[in-house]
Amino acid sequence: MSDYAIELNGVCKSYRFFDLQNVALRLEHGTIMGLIGPNGAGKSTTIRILMGLVHQDRGDVNVLGYRMPEEQIIAKWDIGFASEDMRLYESMTLGWHINFVKSIYSRWDDAYAQLLLKHFGLRAEQKIKGLSHGQRVKASLLLVFARRPKLLVLDEPTTGLDPVARHEILRELTAVMVEEGRSVLFSSHNTQDVEQISDQITFIDRGRIIDSMDKEIYLDRWRRMRLEVPDGVALPSLPGVIGIQQTGRLAVAIANAFESHLPNAYENSGARVRAVENMTLEEIFVANVEHSREEVKA
Amino acid sequence: MKANVMLHLILKDWRLQRRTIILTVLAGAAALTILVIGGQTPIVIGTVLFFVSMILCACLLPMQNIVNEIKKQTLPFVMSLPVSSARYAAAKLVSTVGMFLILWLTLLCVALYMVLGRHTLPNGVIPMAMILMGFPLIGFCLITGTALVGESEGWATAAMVVVNSSYGLVWYLLASHVPSITQTWGGPVAVWNPAVFKILGVEFAAIMVILGLTIYLQSRKRSFV
């Protein structure tokens, strides 16, 4: 068995106006990875490639030890996939959908499905067309969770949901992870959701993976330093600092590899360090994307 | 552990479309019962309604069973199941063609019964009826293949327009250029001359080519959903 639930190496896919470039991604068994990127960054294309729905032009894709897209049928027995654009048959009831999926998956967990119906406030006899957007998302996730898959691939499942529905889904997602060895790839442009449940974070922008790391390391390494710069003092260029924004005597330095000696280095240059602050994942995301775009331009 | 997913997909489609099949069979059967009344007007009305119900079904089934799956975004749900795009397409083709064949064969049997059993029309009409019934089948296969390969309502609608516009032309060409068939269709005996077999053979070949091309083009797709 492969060491990773998901392993992408040098994956490329070209469209007329978009290129997925040399994507490398690894998801360890039993972990939750948040795939964060702006709209059109390539999150859904990456996910469709690893589900075998889109064939890569180059590169290797392995999911649960199976080569994709060639071995997608066998791999999909153990993958639970739900995407934001996934809809159920409107004229049929949720119960009909449950019976349909159940007839395919022998591992279907009826007791868990009943529990999820209760947790999500759904009724099996309800027709899909009568459900709200939030209820439809919950219904789709119920059909995925009760299959008891080894790997969950969720493409923006919380998009367009109200805070209560989002909370219910994230809570259930966390509960699902209690089962040992289950892995989750969760794409979103909502950093709050990802920060709440992920172990690992991967940033993607304009078809390129710009960073991939353990969440705690991320939060630990990124810092914002607020500086006061007297007239005549020039701030030095320090390793680990990816950007400085200066307005008059006040400057903000962003570090993506913060070390305790960085504030001292600024103090030694004549500037005064007024504060060293932790950054939220959203701030890190924005700074990372901007830095990556500047690097590409340069 | 491994269920036959293709079979489940086919049965799912049949359950979803059963209302359309039943309604069209009933409409076709109703059209044929008008023929029983006898006389020129009921025969014309019954025949027209009979073909309208078949042509309607040839348009409705691909739209509801294939295009709606894309338009209403239920395709990602199906593709989340253990099935490849090639197997999905094969299941879709079997379910859609199967559903139409049920209707087509039912109406064919009823029509033959009307001619052979109840003598509503002369037996000489049988070869012509077989040839004419082949056109909606070819049209249906063309619309189905286009809907599956084109993955859009636009392509499917274009195919429908082309197919429905060509019925009149094909029937005209048949009536004006193949006298060996049209001259015998009012007779008491069905005449199976070489022209009949040739046209039926061409129709069969056209169906095979359309379905084969659909499977071939579908298997070459690199992006699905």
C-alpha cells in the first residue's frame, strides 16, 4: 500500500485559457488537507484529475495506491466524492437516493445514515426539489459519509451555506475523522473552514501549488512585524521576510519564515519594532498569493 | 462486494424515465386504435399520430436521460460512483436505446397486429411500414449520440432540428425514387423485393455506425464532468 492517500507528481493539464502547472501534492493517510485557492485557481481541476474525471496531460496521479485515471473504478470504491456543483435527482426522494447508493455499496452503514438524517434534520421521504440549498448539500454528504469511504474528497462543500449549516457539516466532518486511517482532501476559498478542521494546508493559485505545509507550522512561521522607521533609516532586506509595506514612518514587514532574531535585526538597523503579531490563515493566504504572483512577474 | 454498477445505472435511468415511456406507449397505442375505426381520415390521423408519438419519444428520451443529467448537474453524483466515463457512456447508451427499443418494438408489434390480425390495413403496407419506422430509430440514435458526445443542450437541439427536418425529405425521396416499394404497398400481399432489403440494410448499418462512432468518440474524451 502507498504511504500516501493521494500522491500527485508533475501533473500538468492545459486548457485554452488555463494551465495547471507541474502540480505535486501528497496527503498522508489519516490527515485532513485543506486546499485553498481563489476562484479559478485550479482547485476543482486538481480534484477532477485525482478523481479520474479529467485526464492529466502529463504527470502521475496515485489515489489510495491506484493509478488515475486508469484504475479509477477500483479506487472509487473507497473514495467519497462530493462537489459544490453536485446535485441529486430533484423528482426523487432522499430515501430513493439512499436505496440507490446502498444497492451499490455493500459497506453502506444504515445505522450511521439514520444518525446523519437526525443530525442534519433531514427526512428520507422528502423530495430533493423541496429541500433548501443547505439541506441538499447535507443530503449529498450523507450519501457520501454513509459509504464509509477511506478517502473523502470534498470540493467546496460549504460554499453558499449559512453559518449554522456550515458548522453542522464541519462538525460531522470532524466526527468522520475519528475513524482511524480516514483521509480528507477539502477544497475551499473559505479559510475559516479550512483552519478549523485541517491538519495540512495547501495553497494553489493560477494553476500552481504555491505552498503546502502542516497547519501549525504555517501559523507559526508567518508573522507580521509593525515597525517605526525614523527618517534616514533604510530597512534591510532580511531572509525570511517576503514583503515590506511602508507609509511614512510606519512599516509592516511580513515574514514567511519567522525567526526570533528578525526583530533584533530591524532594531539594529535603527528601526523600532512596535509589535510582532500572529497572522490568521486568511492573511497568510492573501500574502502568500500576492508574493507568489510578484515572484512570477519578476 | 463489487456490485454491477452499470446494471444499477441502467435500472436507475429506467426508473427515472418510466413515466415518459408509459405515456408514449399509450399515445402510440391510442394512435393505432384510431386506425381501427377505418376510413381514410382515421387512417391518416392515426398514422400521423403514431409517428408523432415515436418522433416525440425519440427527442424526449435523449433530452431527459442524457442532457438533463448534464444540465441539472446530477452527472457529478453519478460519476462519484465506481464507474469510468467510458462505462458511464455505455450504460447511458444501453439504457436510452433500450428504453426507446421497448417503445419501438411495442408499437411495431401493435402495428403488425393491426395489419395481420385485424386487417385494418392491407398486408402490402408492411415493408413500407418497416422502412418508415426505421427512420425515427436512426434519428433517435443520432440525437442520443450527439447528446452524449456533445454534452450540451445546444448540440442535442441542433441534432433534433436536423433529424426532424429530414423526415419529410427522406420520405419524399423514398416515395418518388423507389417505385418498386411504393407501387406494392396497397396490395394484399407484402412484397419483400431487393430494394426493401437494401433500404433496411442501409438503415441497420446507419444505426450501427452512429452507435459505434458514439462509443469511439466518448472513449477518446480526456475531460469528463
